[in-house]
Amino acid sequence: MMVEVTYQMVLSTIQTVSLVVGIFYYLVILRNNQKNQKMTLETRQAQLLSTLSGWMLTNDSLFKSYEKWFNHPNINYEKFKEQYPQGSDELTDTLRLLNFFEVLGVLSRWGLSDSNFVNDMFALLWGKFKPIVRGLQQDYSPGLFENYVWLCESREGLPIKRGFI
């Protein structure tokens, strides 16, 4: 049996092959765009955290508070209230540091920064601040520093990394 090849069959085959090649090309371009978008997002996140770490390092009172708490022994909330009374500069500096950590939590929680990046760059001092934050939440508002709490508790059970800041 002999099949007769017609002009119409050749055109139909060429159209089909062209369509398949076009779809394949589109999928390759789409995949490359997705990779580029992911790399762009990761770069932006790293730039954001780098900017924040630079800001922290150049903000004297914030950095000194961080440095102090990094080396500070763990204390409970009652001892904290004794050592850092209302209106003291030390309390103000500590709350400023907790607010900085809150910003890191907001950025991570809303997907604007990856919590792994934050964890790698910053030692979040949760072990020192957990009883203090819980006490502040009890005394003032349960939502106080909730994003810092979320960030730290979402990392619990994972290996602790000491960020470079």
C-alpha cells in the first residue's frame, strides 16, 4: 500500500512541528524567567538585610545595646524590670533593639526576606529575650513583638546559627 503525500499533508506536518517547537521554546523561556525572578528576589532580600545590618552597625545606641545583650547573662522578667526601670536609657535602647528584631520578623513573615537569611545574618538573642518579651506581652499587649516571636519560634528546633551580627 502506498500513501500519497499531498501538499496539504506536508503543510499540516510543518504546522504541527512548528507548534510543538513553539510550545517547547515558550516553556524554556518561561522556565528561564522563573529562575531569573527567583535570583532577583534572593538578591533583593540579601541587599535588604545587608542594608539593615549596615544600619545596625552604624547606629551607635542600637549596636551598643545589641553588644551588651549579646554578652548579658540570661535574666527573668522581674530582674529585667529592676535593672531597666521605666524611663531609663537602658530600657529605651533595649526596646529599640527589640523593635529592630520585630522589623526582621515582619520582613520574614510577609515573605520580603527569607527567615534563613535572617537567621544566618543575625543572632536573634531569643534565649535571652524570650522571658522578657513574654513578660512585656503580659503587662502591655499580647501582640507586642509578635513578629519577632514568630520568627524565633518558627526557627525553634532548627540548628542555631550565630549570625555575624
